[in-house]
Amino acid sequence: MIKTIVVAASENNVIGIDNNLPWHLPDDLKFFKKTTLGKPVLMGRKTFESLGRPLPNRLNIVLSRSKQALPEGVLQFSDYNEAILYLEGKHTEEVCIIGGGVVFANTLDLVDQLFITRVHTSLENGEVFFPVINPELWTSVWEEFHEKDEAHQYSFTFQQFKKVNS
Ligand SMILES: NC(=O)c1ccc[n+]([C@@H]2O[C@H](COP(=O)([O-])OP(=O)(O)OC[C@H]3O[C@@H](n4cnc5c(N)ncnc54)[C@H](OP(=O)(O)O)[C@@H]3O)[C@@H](O)[C@H]2O)c1
């Protein structure tokens, strides 16, 4: 099973402020949707709370160590490996790990590919961060630049990395 992280991070790796995204970038949200649609999405409890509802047309899996009252169809696991074993048992082809900071920090070393939307700004008031990636472990396989415009307060670059030797 391919394990893919999907994240948007500033130049200084900020991913969250006030339990929310630090920006509104509609074309990145479209990219996120296209990348994750039809696949299970695995996230931490705080990210699920910040979304406010399950992402449609995807199996939503929430990691939490305490019992959560979750909408019908949303699965909870108290351990990352248990969630992965469950999905492997269902012969899942790919799982998307969608945050937030705690989950990314715990899973970066365990995944096969990264989709990073690198948002071209440096934010001083960041509260939640993506870990620094070791360039020796990751090969860039694709990237596409997106200009700043009326709908997008920052320019950004979609980047895809694969783990070296994976
Ligand atoms: N820019 C982006 O791409 C992006 C993506 C996603 C989220 N975000 C942002 O990130 C922020 C939230 O991130 P966060 O780091 O505060 O929280 P988080 O990673 O979303 O959730 C943390 C919680 O998840 C549970 N958890 C995490 N790892 C676990 C594990 N291995 N086993 C069991 N439970 C585990 C724990 O829940 P319990 O405390 O219930 O046990 C933990 O307190 C928000 O600001 C959000 O908007 C940004």
C-alpha cells in the first residue's frame, strides 16, 4: 500500500495557526481534492475537528487515544499502525495522510511519497509545523508553479517527492 503525505506548508514549514490553515488558496484545495478523492484519508483528531465534517467520497480515519463521538462512517484508531493494518487488510492501494503537525511528525519516516504545496511566504506567527525533510531521502519527481493572483494571496509550487529507493 502506497502511503502518501499531502500537505501545504510555508517556506518556514508553517502548516497551521489557530487550529486552521494559515491561508485560503482555492486552487490548492482543488489539488488536495483531486489528489485524495476516492482514497482513505488519515488524520489527527485536531485536524478532523478543524475540518468540522468528514471529507466526502473518501473513507475518513481519525487518530485519537480517547474515544471520540464521530459521524457515521468515520473510523477511529488509537494507533497509526493499527489503522495501516486495517487498510492493508482491505487491500487498499493508497492511503493519504493529511495532517496535522503531530501526525506528520510521527509518519514522515514511514511514508513513500509526499505532495507538498510549498507556499511562498514565511510566517512569523506559525503554531503548527511540518517537519524538515532530509533531501538525501527524497527525490523530487514533479513540480508546478502557481502564480499569486486575486484569488490567491501567495504564489505556491506543487511538489511531488518519492522516497529514495522506494
Ligand atoms: N497545511 C496543511 O496541509 C494542514 C493539514 C492538516 C492540518 N493542518 C493544521 O494543523 C493543525 C492541527 O495539527 P496538530 O498537530 O495540532 O494536531 P493533529 O496532528 O491534527 O492531531 C493531533 C491529535 O491526533 C491524535 N494523534 C496523533 N497521532 C496519533 C497517534 N500516532 N496515535 C493516536 N492518536 C494520535 C491525538 O489525539 P488525542 O489528543 O485525541 O489523543 C493528538 O492530540 C491545524 O491548525 C490544522 O489546520 C494543516
